[in-house]
Amino acid sequence: MKLVIAIVNDEDVHSLLDELTTHKFRVTKLATTGGFLKSGNTTLLVGVEDEEVDKVIEIIKDNCESREQITTSPTPVSGATGVFIPFPIEVKVGGATVFVVDVEKYVKL
């Protein structure tokens, strides 16, 4: 058995959840926040049999496309003095980060 951990953009999560549940995968949804843009992400936990891992990854790939987005530059963390003027930058958002880990034991009570 494997645990698929997928970190996806909040904009992509609804279609992904619909698709995963349509294919009868059980999903646990966790609200998370990205570090760089400080924007909302969702982390999904999907427990699957070894032979179903590729199907889950394919569903994630089909529903989580990366795209360019304009945002303002992050505020400096260090103790900078003076006036900080944010400027627009183009960043890549969306897509997914996926981890697949072995599950030593699974118990459903």
C-alpha cells in the first residue's frame, strides 16, 4: 500500500477532488499555505494499492495545470529601513507536488 501526498493550488482542488472521488479514491483534504507566495494550497492524502498509484498521479496531472500569474514582490524579511515599494513579478502557479510513500500498516476502525 502507498500514501500519495499531493500539494495543489486552491484553484485546482475542486476539480481534482471531484475526479478522484468519481474514481472511488478516498481522499483526506488539508488546508495548507505555501511559503513563497503565502497563498492557499491544499494538501491531499490518498491511500491506494501499489497498482493504483499511476492512475492517481495521472488524475492529478490532468486536473492541476501550471500557469503564469502576476503578483507583487514579497516584502523583505530583514529589518530594512525606508520605504519598500513592491513591484509586479510573474510567477508560475498551479501544478502539483506529489510524494509517494510506503505504508507499513493500515488500520481502519
